[in-house]
Amino acid sequence: GNSVTQMEGPVTLSEEAFLTINCTYTATGYPSLFWYVQYPGEGLQLLLKATKADDKGSNKGFEATYRKETTSFHLEKGSVQVSDSAVYFCALRLIQGAQKLVFGQGTRLTINP
Amino acid sequence: DSGVTQTPKHLITATGQRVTLRCSPRSGDLSVYWYQQSLDQGLQFLIQYYNGEERAKGNILERFSAQQFPDLHSELNLSSLELGDSALYFCASSGVSGNTGELFFGEGSRLTVL
């Protein structure tokens, strides 16, 4: 079936460290891929997206590249900040025209000063 | 602020009871989605409505039902509640134009079943 697998957390890093959160997917056809972020006490919000192979999504210093050959969409940031502490969700959209998202399990990230 | 409003924010009830969660989508958004977030299951898609009609159904139990009203707000009804129904229930909405895939989420309704 269609699914998203994320790197298990929690992940704890020091400020200014390099971040990678792995995400791989299984899907029929060619899905669009997304990273959503959930800050404490809030709902999810879109961080970045990519709609076709080799697209790179970027926002707030985060980047992710849609890799069709490895069915991956890993999230990276060169230098994390305490304010990046949150839960990160990788997701795919299955059906063109319908916007149902399938989410991964989420990865909790904590950044220590 | 996403523009999506959910009420109540917190709800504590007993097993066997029935509750209703309410969602007001962003102004102009026709689609409403309900998701359940629990520690062991992650974010599970429950159901989607588009302009009052059911569009897609996910892992929604028969004890749960939803509807979208003419003013586009939506309600999720949970009945015969069990301990395992304790979770954070999110509503999200999306617009008509552009298949951007972006959903706008409310802050959630936390349900505790005792």
C-alpha cells in the first residue's frame, strides 16, 4: 500500500548542528511529497513540498529533494536553532485532485543551546 | 494562526459516552479533513468532505461519523467511546484552486476517555 516511513526519534542535537531526518515512501504512481512541522501546542503547518522527481523544496533553511530512484525525501538543515525544536512529519499525497495526505509517524526534534 | 478553528480544545469524558467535535475551516475553503493523532498510531486520516459531500474515507470506525454543513463547518461525532479513542483530533481545510496539497490545520481537540 501507500505509506511513509520516517527516521525514528526522538532526535536531540546541539544548536548549530547539521540535521538530517530520513523519509522514504511507498506509493503507486507519482505522489507529491511534503514536510509538515508541529510546534508544541500547535497544529501542523506546511514546511516545504516537492511535486515531481528531482524537485527541491526549501523553507526557513530546511531543504528536501524528491528522489524517485531511492523513493526518498530526506529533510536537511545546515545549522539548527533552538526554535527548530518540534515534531516533523513527512507526508505524501496519493491522488491528483484529492488532497488527502498520508503521514509518517513523525520525528520529535529537540535542539539544546 | 491557520484560520482553522476547532472546539473544544480539551474534552474529558467516560467510556460509553458520545462527544461532538467541531471545526470551522478557513474562509473560502470547501474541503475539510479529519485526522486522529495518537501516540501509537501516529496521524491517521479519518474522513474528508468537500462542499458538504463525503469525498474520501480512511480508517474511521463505525462508531464515528462526520458531516459538513451548508456553512462549511464540520462536526465529528464519536460514540460508544473507548479508552483507546483518547487522542488528539485535528481538522484541516484546503482551498479549491491549485492542487498544492497544502492543508491548513487547526490546533486540535484533545479527547481523554476515562
